[in-house]
Amino acid sequence: MVFGRWQKVLKLAVSQNENEQFIQELKTYRRILVLAGTVYLLWWFAVKLSLPQAYNPFLSRSLVVAIIFAFLGWTYVAAWAQNNIRLLVFASVWLITAHFYYLFYENGGDSNWIVGTYITVIAINLCFVHTPSLLAYSIFVAFLSSAVVVLIPSLRDSIFLPGLLTILLQANISLRTRQGIIKNLMESNERFQLLFHSTFDGILVHENGRILNVNESMTKISGFARHELIGKSVLDILDPSVHTSVSAKFSLDDIPPYQTKGLTKDGKIIEVEVRAKPFIYDRRPAKLVTVQDMRDRKKAEEEKIKSLTLAENIRVRDEFISIASHELKTPISSLRLQTQMLEKDLRRNVNLAGGAEEVEEAVQLFKRQIDRLTELVDSMLDVSRISAGRFIIEWDEVDLVKLSRQAIDLLSTQNSSTGAPPILLHAPTELKMQGDHRRLEQVLENLLSNAIKYGAGKQITVKIGSSSEEILIEVLDQGIGIEAHAIHKIFERFERAVSSRNISGLGLGLYITRQIVEAHGGHLSVESEPGRGSNFRVHFKKSQAAK
Ligand code: ADP
């Protein structure tokens, strides 16, 4: 009704719910009552000092002040007074005005009292922000002024009444401007409140560690209610282990974001990221702190990784299905074609004895295609065994040199028709280690068959040696090499650095090779340059060597 919501508007971060708003307003109006009563009493001294002869009885002034303070006291004992405190403030300013006019009248319209009336009316007018209450007050003052003019004839010839009416008119006109300013302030405050409370980050304002305000997210992060946090020390919501480091930052202005440990109401320690900067709050130098719950961020990151991994897995799987179908189809088509041809020959009742050579050729082709199919299916089975954790190593004593020779012989025979130079072997007479014979054979065959496949028909060399720390097997070729960006991928499942159209393959060989080597406690590495060849290295720890 009176004084509007000035105080509330100007408070940067006001109450959040109805109840807190009510308490805030009650406090503000109580302050106004105290101010009005005190000023009216102090004015008595001012008048006594400057106008000692004036009629200014202490008793009646004290009575007015006492009534105002009684109103104030009443708000502490009665709910009605609390709920209608605006009315009590309104009644108080009317009472002060009426009493002032009484003194004015008793002083016979003295010019000093005319000035005093102007000051009183202007001061009170400035506090009104609602049109009806200002209008009612203006009519009341106009009525009192007219009555004084009637009672004191000398005032009729003065400018008292026109002056006062001008003041009232001015106050009523300028109210619109004030209302506009208040509306803008309230709107911007509401926008601020909306942002303050709807942001996901926790926000906290503190002055030397004492919490002045918090937003809703902060209450969610900490588990404390807003009223529990306000007035508390920041340290109360931090893990004791970080108290010293955090309190050292209270007085600093330029603080880079840092991670620390928050303490929730139920005693849980949570990782939070904090950013703080100087901030003027309620005209006090404070700090504005944003608090991010790392659990949320971690969860979001995990979700993101999960969905990316899922998408990547789907992509890889689809690509694999397409490559695998293509790879399996090639030998099957060839087998079908050969079978059809044989069948045709049989139908025509061809003398098979005469075509023994032809049959022999067909059988060899069948064998090769069946071997290829078996190899592909074996690779897939190995991968599924690795994924299911059923990849078992059968330990035995293995001579790596003998194993390499066998692998070189096998692959050289298989590729005898290509015209490539023989594979060179640099190795001691024997080098024994503990391992799975069949699996290590697989490692050498995979690396060698890749060297043949991607080696552009050039010289291939296998080197076997050992140092004080490790046993090293190197397979070197001078073929197409690998682009730098693909090197880290080729040891993964289904990953290939070449197009499936150029050279066939499932992208499983190196993955299986890596798994076997790692199961033996070793690791694989590669050095390669496009167009200049590759050097695949198998490193085993010396401890793996057979004693
Ligand atoms: P695949 O040979 O069936 O594609 P691998 O897992 O054995 O599968 O090899 C993965 C990829 O690594 C190959 O597709 C190829 O791009 C690359 N690669 C492997 N060995 C060599 C090599 N000796 N020279 C060049 N590239 C190679």
C-alpha cells in the first residue's frame, strides 16, 4: 500500500518463496516504522535548537512517536499486525502529518512552519509508489491545509496553499515516472531471479567465507535448504581436507577455476569444480562462486562416450559384415563354379580317366578355397574366443627360430607361383622361450602373410634376436607401407588401412596377433612409411625365455 516494494526491488537476490518474501517485507516495513518514529523525535531537537520560542510540546510529539513504536511492537505479538503492517505504516505517516499540522496551527502559520510542512509532505510523498495511496494522502493533506488556511486568516494572503497544491500535483505526476522505473527494476530483477535459480550450476555469494545467498541448484548439490545455507560458512559445505586451501582463496581476486571436495548435508564427499570472481552484493564487496557437480559432468561424459562407442561399434560391425560377406563369397563362388563344371563333365559322361589332370586341378582349387574358408572362419572363431575371454594359452617350450623357418617354408610354398624373392631369415641357431606353440606359429604366419600381401613382391626379411631385456622378432617388407594416421588403428578389430577393393582381408590378423603376443606378456610395434615398407616387431620379455 505504502512504500511499495522498493526495498525488495533493490535487493539483488531476494526471497525465493512466499514465506521468505513475507519475512523480508515485514523486516523492511519495521525498519520504516523505526525510521519514521526516530526522525519525528529528532526533529523535535532540531526545532528546539533553531526555533526555541516555537510551540513544540515534547509530550504530544512523544505521544505520536510512542504510537508509532506501539505499532512496531504490535507486529511482534499479533499476526494481524504482521499481515497488515503496510496499513500501520500508512496510519503512522498520516498521524505524523496530522500532528505536524497541529503544531503548524498552534504556531500561527509562521513561515518556518510553512517550510517545515513542505519538507514533511515532500518527504512522505516520495515514499509512495501506488497511485491510490498517494491520491488519498494528497486529499488528506489538501484538506488539512485548507482547514489551516480557514483557521489562520493571515495564510490566505500567503503562497502556502498554492505552493502546497503544486507539490501535491507534482508528486502525483512524477509518480508515473517512479512507477516506470520500479517496473523496469522489478522486471530486470525477475529476469535475474529466473536466471539465478534456473541455471544448472550452483551459485553462491559469500563475503569472507560467510554465505550471503545461494541459488536453487546450490541447494540441490549440497542437500541443504536455502535458509540453512545463508549465514553458514563456506567451509561447512567443504570437506575438512580442503579447508586450508580454499580459505586461502577467500581474499584473492583472480582465481582460476579449480576442483575441490564438497560435503553434502548427508556427509557425502563430492567432486566439484569451482569458479569465483569478485562481486558487489548489497553494496558489499563479496565473491560470486559457481559450483559444478562433477558427478553430473562425469555422467554426461560417460553417456556421450557410451553413445559414441555404440555408434562406432555399429559402424565397425556393419563394415565387418560387408567385408566378411565379400571375403567368404569369393571362395564359395569359385567352389560353386568348379563344382558346376565338374558336374557338367560328368553328365556329358566324359572319360574321367582321360581328364585326370583336369580333376586333379579342380581338387587342388577346392583345397585352396576350402583352406581359405577355414582360415577365415578360424579367425572369426578366435575373435569370438577373445571377446568371450576363452582365449587359452597352452604353455610349452618353443624354439622361435625353428618356428620361423617352418612358417617361412609354408608361406613360401603357398606363394611359389608369385615369383617373389625368397624370404630371408637372420637368426641364431635356436632361441627358446615359454609359449603356446600353435599360437606363436599363428603370429609368424600372420605377420609373414601380411608382408607378402602388402609387400609389393619385394624382398621380405625376418630377424630374430635377443638383448639383455627382450627377445625381438622383426618382419620387414618393402611394400606399400601404412599411412601415419592409420598406424594406431590397425591392431584393432576389423580395422584396415587399405580399401577392401584393393587387397582382400578381414582386418582381424593383427588384432589376433596382438592378443596372442600380449597373452605371452609381450607387445607389438610397427614402423612404417607409405611406399617404403613396414617393420613389424614382436617384443617378448627376456623372462619369457626358456631356461
Ligand atoms: P587384413 O590383412 O585382413 O586386412 P590385418 O589385421 O592383418 O588384416 O591387418 C590390418 C591392416 O593393416 C591391413 O588391412 C593393412 O592395411 C595393414 N597392414 C598389415 N600389415 C601390413 C604390411 N606389412 N604392410 C602394409 N600394411 C599392412
